[in-house]
Amino acid sequence: MNPLKVRKTLLRWRCLIPEPMKRAAWMGMTLVLGTACLALSQGEKRQQPASVGAGVDFVRDIQPILETRCTVCHGSQTQMSELRLDRKESVLKGGLSGKPAIVPGQSSASLLIRYVSGVDPKIVMPPNGERLTPAQIELLRRWIDQGAIWPEAPQAHAGQTSQGHWAFQPIRRPEVPAVNRTDWVRTPIDNFVLAQLEKRGWTPSPHADSRALLRRVYLDLIGLPPTPTEQELFWKNPTAESLDAVVDDLLSRSSYGERWARHWLDLVRYAETNGYERDSVKPFVWRYRDYVIQSFNNDKPYDQFVVEQLAGDELPDSSAETLIATGFYRLSPWDEEPADKLQDQFDQLDDVVSTTSQVFLGLTLGCARCHDHKFDPLTARDYYRMVAVFRGLDRPREGRIELDLPLGTAAEVDAEARRDKPIGELKKQIAGIEAAFRTEFLKSGKTGLPPEALEALLVEPKNRTEVQMVYAQAFQASFDKLVAAALPAELRERTAPLHQKIEAIRRSHPDLPRGYFLHEKGSTPPATCVLSRGQASQPGEGVTPGMPAVLVDREPEFPAGNRTSLRRLTLAKWLISPENPLTARVIVNRVWQSHFGQGLVRTPSDFGRIGERPTHPELLDWLASWFVKEGWSFKKLHRLILASNTYRMSKQWNAEHGAQDPENRLLWRFPNHRLEVEAIRDSMLAVSGQLNRKMYGPSMYPYIPEAALQSHKEPEKAWHAFNEEEASRRTIYAHIKRSLVVPMLEVMDFCDTTRSSASRLVTSVAPQALTLFNGEDVNRQARHFARRLVNDVGSDPRKQIDRAYRLALCRPPSASEQATMLQFLDETARSLTREVEAARDALAPQDARQKALEQMCRAIFNLNEFVYAD
């Protein structure tokens, strides 16, 4: 990184810093960004791949690249531009261009290299998905330069045909491979990883430092750093077995569920509003979030977790909890004013089918809505058979207004429905008595309601337009209060006994809590047809419910139900059955991804042909079979992974390994990945001493700058007033409004809430530095952090620095860091004093030192080390 460019960037950003703290902020930003640039430049030097002249093997090195990234479009089934890349003679012949795709011995003259390396901006291959990595391109170059040796009968790889694709094969538990370095093995995971390394003559990275490893485990499992007391306790006996005990302790804490539920919420496109222009609030949707947190804390078996979310209402022992679980279906954006209502119904069903197939099966079945899938053996008929499974689902609403539903067992819900019938009759009697007065009162002009509301309330409910329904529902409660206050005494006397009867009924049978989920109104869903080009107006062949044909030898039977169709329960049972090869593979891969930053399959929601092959296929199948055998337990899986030496490796770079495997696909070191914004924000709250441990219930509203609110169409209604105590709860409890995502979350790569997010983008852009350095949230926590340091250790700057590092980074500062921070505190305090004196004001020395301490705390929050687990 060019130091001159860094300085120019700092100069540009300096103008954005608030004037009262400009000089101190400038010094702090220089300290933080200078350190970051130094680390980046060292990383760039360290990770430059070296030239390697080892022989390239076609079967081992080249064939997997061609099969996974090229032959989907240029293979036996599809030959775009009349080019095949699965046969040697076809590659040498070329396609429509008339030129060979490769010229043996001359990679620079080979079109294949030209297109995959991006030399030609008009033609970049592959056109979809991720580009080939530099390492893959280099392998292709070397193979061509070495003569493009292509065996006449290369070894067949699973995946050459759709039917033989690895992900569609039954899960088989492979033998644990033998290795030479048995002393390095702690769990079978290590055998699989080490076996691949030993084939190349490589050794894994050394064991991570115990301090770094402790912080890694804490942030990984609960999203919070260990306290100094917890650090000291571990450092007294920092053995592998002691760390196992730490893992057990963390998995027993309620904060574990708060951390890991967020991974699931990303997948199921969780948000608390509908999106689109109106972006109305989803009533009681937070109960689904709480259900997920509780499920992780209770170590609910994943097979049960799946069934409850897909068919919690169809279970024989359905309950309030399982009804809440089916909120999974209702989390998507919802257009309150669709242009075509029938098409909108199928758009909603498409969201359900696409999300269900991606989350549980790792398949992009939604791509078959308009035509057969272009890459996977999934047909449009498969897609609409899955639509038929969900066809009976209904969104409770009145026009544009979404409704919630009662929560309870089937018997409790039925009892409430029976209770409400006499209440409804009594309300009709009351309405009849009050009708004339209500009409007269509405017309009197004394209500103060807007004209649109008056007009709507004067129309019979059954005759109201959708717009009038909205106004009526919005102002009905207000009007009822006005009527109650203005009602004549004679009418009060006549209606009082009726109101008393209603209250008596409610006391004897109290209201059930309310939830947010779809439901089926009956046991016979509407018929489903294949829609031509996905258009609801063009129905074709009728279909019955079923599973993707490629995944079943025999379709499961769909029994008839009484209250519902039972189709979703049939689907759920098939998903967790031994006949389904995907569900267990997909979920263990997601857990691996959350621990390592990348899954064994690096396209976690696409296990199809266009997705990536597993880096360790035998390990993936072993983990999947082990997971099922161990009762689908997440906590057991965490223990297994975190006990391995594969997880406990350091991030130490190896130039030789990095040159041949720069993406660390063979897991020769622990990967480097940044914390999610929730863990960063929660860590700030924990370190500053402000974290509010309150769990569950309605969401809190973090601070949003006034300027961000003013950009909203209804700024006064867009967000609740800021309450710091409530807003200091963990970030998972933050209100997620689709049209107004909290700026700090959005800037720091929060997930896409409109669709299932298999993984978050990790970007490094200027607004992130500005947010973490100048954001009000961060500065507030820096002030709390500084006050905590004074309360903890007094006014001694050396003790303050030591305490700050132990709280935030889980280690003591080095001698050079101590000296740098002492100098920073002195210079910042003197600078602040001079600025105040120049303004002809007074600043006590202790105030200047406190403000300098705040700037130091802010700088610590901005260190790379703080936003990375270790």
C-alpha cells in the first residue's frame, strides 16, 4: 500500500471529523489507519504467490476445475458457442471462433486462458458465479505450458453427469484415513485434513497462542470476548483439556443462542417489516426470533427444528411454540398493493419454495419456475410439485392490513374460537344500539378525524374499498375512544350489561397470546398447474405434490388431513429421512462455515452442478453421518469441531503452501475472517461495561442519526425514540426495518433481508472506517469505556492502558504498545488544552486527560485486532 495514497486519504477524511475533536481524532485516525496500512502491506508481501514449476496432473488439478466451472456450459449436455471442454479433441478444435481453446505449450496463445483471466473485457469466463481464482488460472497456465497432457481415458469424477453428481449420492460414512503424525490428531476431523496435507508433503500451521485461541472460542460461540477474570482463570492452566471445558461452559450459556440464532436468521430472510413502499410492521414477528434463540440454547435436535418450522401446525402435539416456528414462511417481503393479485400469490409461493430448497437442500429449485433448470436435473414440473406442497398456505389479512393469529394447542385455539362466537353476537348488539349515534357523531365534524377516515368509517365494512379498509383500521381505535367519551348516558346504560357479559366471558377464557405465521384454512388446497414461463395467467399441466425426481427413487405418500392437507409434514419428514442425501450435508457445512469463514462446500446454498465441489468430500460425508447418528445435535457438533487441532491452528502464513493454495482450501492454517457487525457492536458494549443482558421480547431501537431519519418518507414515524438502556441490548434484538436498516449494520455488511443469505459479503470500504471512527454509537461506547477504565484502575495511565488491552484484546500490551499509547495520551491531552485555551476557555488537566483517554479507547475499537477474532 502506497504511503502517499494513505496520507491523501487521511487528508480527505479529516474534513469529516467534528470540529471540537478534530485534532485528537486526526491523531487517533492516523494511529489506527497507519497501523492497519502497515498490517495490510505486510500481508500483501507475505501472501504473494511464488513461482512453482512442479508438474501439473490433469486428473488431480485440471479436471476438477473444468468439471465444476466450465462443463456446465461447455459439456456433454450443453455446448455454448459450440464448444466442449470435456473432451481433448473438442478443446483442441475449439468452437464458433474457429480457434483452439488451448494451444499446448503456449498458454499465452490459448483462448481459454485469455477468457478466464479477464484479458478480454468483452468475454469473461465463467459468466456466472465467482471468477476462477488466481491459483486455478495459474494451474491452467502451467498445465498448458507443460504440454497440456490429457490422458486418453481420464478418471471419471462424480459430477460429470447430473445423475452422478456427488451431492445427489447417498451419504456414506467413509473410513477415517490413517496419517503419519498421529500426535497431531485430536478428533477424526484432523485425520481427514492432515491426510490431504501429507499427500503433498505439507505440515499444518502451528498451534495458536492460548490467549488468541481463548478469544477465538469466546467470539465464535457467544459473540463476546472473555472478561479479564475468565482470561486469568484459563491462563492458570491453558491446556487443550481446559479449553474443552471452556467450550462446554460457553455452550451452556444463554448468550450462545443469541450468537448462533443470528446465523439462522440470515438464512431465513428475517426482518420485522414487509418492505416495499409502506414497509408495515410484521406483528409479533419477534416471537420467531426468540423461538430460534431458545431452540439453539436448548440444543433442539436439527431434525425436530426442521419439522417444526415447516409443519409445526400439522404435528399431532402442535403447540404455541410449534406454531411460532412456522413463522418461517411469513418472514419474506410482502407487497401490500400488488398490481396482479394472482401473480402475487405465486410470487409468494416462489419465495417459500426458493427459500425452503436453498436453506434445507442447498438447491436453487427456484430457477426452475419458468423453465427446466439450466444446470441441475430439476424440472419445472419438480418446481410446481413443490409449489403444490405449500399451495394451501394463506396469509391472514384484511386488505392491506396483516393480521396475527392466536397461539396455543389445537384444543386451545378451538376453544378460543368457540368463546369468540358469543362475544361477536354481543358486539353486534352493542353496535346496533350505538349505530345511529355513531353515524350522527361522524357527520357532526366533532371527531377531528381526517376526511378520508370519516368517509371510510361511514361505509359498511363489507362495502369498503381496500383504501377505505386501511383508513378504517388505522382510525377505528381512535374513533371508538371518542365515541366512548361522547356516548349519551341513556345509551351507556343500555350497553353496559352487554359489555359486562363480554368481560365475564374473557375472564373465564382469557385471550391466547398472538403470533405471526401463515396457516391453512382447510385440508384441501387449490389445484396446482405448471405455469407457462411462470405466468399465473397461463396454467398448463396439473401436478400433484412431490419431491424433486432426482432425489427420490419412490415418491413419499401424501396422506389426507383433517385440519390441514398434511403436505408440509410429509415434506418435512422426507427432508430428515435417510433417503434424502442433502439435509445433513447442507447443515454441517453451514456450521463449518460459521466456524471457519468458508464451508467445505464454498457455495453453501448451492450444492448443484454450478456450485463448488467440497474441498474435503470424505470429511463432509463423515460429519453428516456422524451428526445424524449423534442425534442431530448442534452442541455436539460444535464440541467435535472446536476440539480438533484443525480448529486450533494458528493463522501463520507459509509461503510455499500459500503459493500453491492461496485460498487455504486444504486448511493448512486457520482462516482469517472478520467478525460480523453484531459481534463487533456487542463486544463494544461488553468492553465498555454497558451491555444490557435482557433477553427476548419486543425489539429495541438502536441509535440512528437524524440525517438518516430525514431521508425516510415518514421520519417522525420511522423509528422509536432512542433509549440508551434498551438500545444496549445485544444486536440480535435490534428492530430490522427493511426500508431503514440501522446505518452501522448496513455499512458493516449486514445480510440481505429480502432473500436467504447463505453468507455475508465482507467488504473494506471508506464508510466503514468513518462509521467506526466518527459514528455516534462508537464514540458513545468509547466514552463509557474510558469511564470504566478510571473506575476499574484509577488515574494511572499505565494501568489504564493495560486494563484497556485486556478488556478489548484479551492480552496485555507489549512494551512498544504501552509506550506508543502513553505518548498518544500525553500529546492528545496537550493538544486539547491548547485548543481550548485558544478559544479562551478553561479546561482542567484531568478533563483533558479524560478526553484523551476517550480518544485512546476509540482508537482501540478501530484496531484490526478488535474486529477479528484473533
